[in-house]
Amino acid sequence: MSEESMVTPQHPLASGFGHYSTAAEVIAGLDLAGKTAIVTGGYSGLGLETVKALASAGVHVTVPARRPGHARTVLADAGLADTGGAEGGLQGSVDVQELDLADQASVKDFAARFLAAHDKLDILINNAAIMACPEQRVGPGWESQFATNHLGHYTLVNELWPALVAAGSARVISLSSTGHKISPIRFDDINFDAGYEKWHAYGQAKTANALLAVELDRLGRPFGVRAFAVHPGGIMTELQRHLPREEMVAAGWMDAEGNLREGFKTPAQGAATSVWAATSPALAGMGGVYCEDCDIAKPTDHGSPLARYVGVDAHAIDPEAAARLWSLSAELTGVNAFA
């Protein structure tokens, strides 16, 4: 089979699920006992719902956390006790390990510990993110949203590459959002040295998340590793912690009393597309596409009044931009499993 014939078209499959489907619904009936997964940010919001769904199907889930003690408390409160790395049976299991995505050394240390404890990784869900935060520099002066949301996950994928290959048919899920529509990759000023704007920085990071899936899928196909970008939907979670209510009201997300506009999802609904992309048998042999509402998304219809919220813009699935971003990420981090 030629590489061209393995490229998945960017159009819906008629999956049978939709906007309001939940993570529990899309994974119902699947027996994934013996599978291993990592879910970054898996102890809050839709990440927690993702972990719940995977564990319910028998998956052993590792949850990396910047604050492991807090993560263990949250997971225990949700009925998911830390098993200390021991893999579970029919009900799966969860263990928590320390990881700070903004710190490249921490990412490498986490990956080394995972590889020492596990012989394979079936599912990697790059779920954790920061959004629209005040300007902050990390590492050698990297803009924090790009560094955390993209470079941290880029290095994680590359450092875990041996375990992904060992799984034989692994899937990597990269959480993007409609934020990608705000900005393409600013290759001429990726760190906003010429002036910071929080939403453009977030938009660039979300485009980077989508492009990571495009290039990783191209590189991973010969090894059985496939990648998908996912827009989870509008969900009110801790991701909005940097936004005052007045800004969310002005954006039309809620009214002055805090009531969310129609179309917002619960965390369980928001987790559904990630879980679907990570586990659905309908996606066997596919990858490199952007998904929303538990299906492959359509390209954006720029003539539609919903263009800002529905579909994927061309710059977020452009293979040339994806390859260029991968090369830049390798140069910045010094990490590249394919070098």
C-alpha cells in the first residue's frame, strides 16, 4: 500500500455519535483490558472524564501531574485510587506520576520512568493545556502556551516513541480546539518577542497541537502508530481560570448571571471525542485528521456563520506546515525520535 493511499480524507464518517455524546457512550461495549494509556491533565475537567472512561473499559491509565498529591486526591474522590503502577483487570487501574510539561527535563524524566515500568503504550492522549494566560517565559525564553501545550507534548511523544512502536497499533490524540482558527504558526516570531497577545498565543499553540498529529501520523504510519487531532467542544473547566467573567460574557460564552450559552458541553461530553478517537474500531487504519463531535471534521466553510466554531481551517492540517513545525520543534528541544 502506497503512503498516499494511507492518507485519511478530512471528511466525516457518519460515526453514529455526535455533539452531545458522552465518553461513556462512545466506549460502551469495548473490552480494552491489557491496554495502557497516558492522559496528560487527567485529573481535572475533561481529562478526568477521559480517564474514567478508559479505566471503565479495562485500560491501565497513567496520569502525569505537576502536583501528584492533588491529582491523587481528585482521582480518589472520583473512585479511581492510585494503584502505584500495578496494572488492573476488567476495571482497569490508574497511577499518578510527576510531570511538568513546561519543563523539558521533567518530561524526559517522566518518559524514562514510564519506559522502565512499561513495555508498551497503546494510547497517548495529550490533553493538558493552559489558555490565554498572562505573558510568561519558560525554559530558554519560550512563550509559555507554545512551550507547555506544544513543545512539552512534542518531547513527550518522541521520548515515549519506543513504547508506542512496541504496542503495534498505538494511537496518539492531540487536543486542539477552535482556537486554532485564531492564528496559524508564526514562524517569523514564534515566541511573540515583538509583542504578546494572549489569544493569538493560544491560537498558535492549538494550531501546533493539530499539526503535531498531522506530521506524527505521517512519520508513525509505517510503525503502526496513528495520530488524531481533536476539538473537544466548548466546556467550562479549570482551563478558563485566567479569564474574568466579564471577558467570557463579552465573548458570548455566558450571560451576565453566568448561564452558559446553548451548545456548551459537560466534561463527560467534552471527553467523548478524545475517547472516540483513541478507541473507536471505525478509525482502524486511519489517522492524521482533525476530529470534532465524535467524528472526523469537515474543512471549514468560510461562508458559514458558524465558520469560527465548526470545521478545521486549512492551516491546521497543512502537511508542509506540519513538517516545518516538527523540524523547528526538534531544533528547539534537541529531541527527535526520527533523526
